[in-house]
Amino acid sequence: MSLCVNPRCLQPDHPDNDGSQLCCSCGSDLVLLGRYRVMRLLSDKSGFGRVYEAFDRSTPKILKILKENYSQHPKAVELFRQEAIVLGQLPHPGIPAIEPQSYFEFYPKGSSEPLYCIVMEKIEGPNLKEWMQQQGNHPISESKLGNGSNNWQKFCTLFTLSTIFTATSNLKTSCCAQTGSWCSSILGQPAK
């Protein structure tokens, strides 16, 4: 089932959307950037964005769209854009890879305001919250990330910008304890 991502669409899961280029309810493009077809909503409960499963031809991807209430805040938009940049700098099998141009703006039919989007690799397995529960909700130690404060800085940046970060207070506390003022400056609050 093709899903329309236009937040104002009255029937984003219109049954006639399958195989169509345009939403049968609102007329918005169903194939973003001419290549990503959104198939289902995975979560709208994360902090900054809605998370969807999309396909680039037959390859599953994750599409994250900044929630509308944050789209009017330049700092939130910039942090969302920086998330894409940071993801591109962290080659690791547990961190979703992104391609160049994975951050983009999409204008739904009849809208002058864009939706801010990031497309990333879909990694099978537990999400961060599930993984933390499997680990007994213990803070992530520096030894699990490798040596060097640079790894911690990149890790903190990624999860500060990530919508997952809001659900994991143990990770936030551990991260800030390791990097002090650098991490707190990104968060805009004192390190704990």
C-alpha cells in the first residue's frame, strides 16, 4: 500500500494509491524525489519526526520527516539537517548509512511549506530502546564505542539530533558525563 506523507491529506492510505504516482485523495506525489515510495508509518511517537518505511525500487529504506510543529523553528530544521550530515560521517554497521542528497525538502500538493526529509538505510534488528532494555538499561560505556573523545562527540551529536534520544534519558546522562561542556552546548543545557 502506498502511503501519502502530506500531513493535510484526508486519506493518506487511499486504496487506489498502489501503483499510482499521485495520491488519489490529495494529489501529492507518492514517489518522493522520483525514487522513494512510502509504504507504511513506523512511528509518529518520536520526538522530532515521523518515521516511515519506504522503498527505493526494491530496497527498503527509512524515511524520517520532521514534524510540522518543528518546521517553523530554524534551529530544529538545522539540527535535523545536521543529523543527516552526522549520519554520513559515521560508517558503522549499527548506524544507518545515508547517501549524498539524502536530506531533502518535499512540497506536498498545494503547500508552500516544505516537509524536511531524511532517507537512510534500513537496519534490521532491535531499535535503540529495545537494545537498551536488552542491556538492562545500563548506560553505554566508552569501551563499547571505542577509544577517543571524538567517538563520543560523534555519538552524542548523532543521538542529540536523533528523535530516539528523547526516549533514552540514561543514554543522555551517560553521553553528557563523558563529553561535558561540548555535549551540553549542543543540547543547550548543562551537562548532568
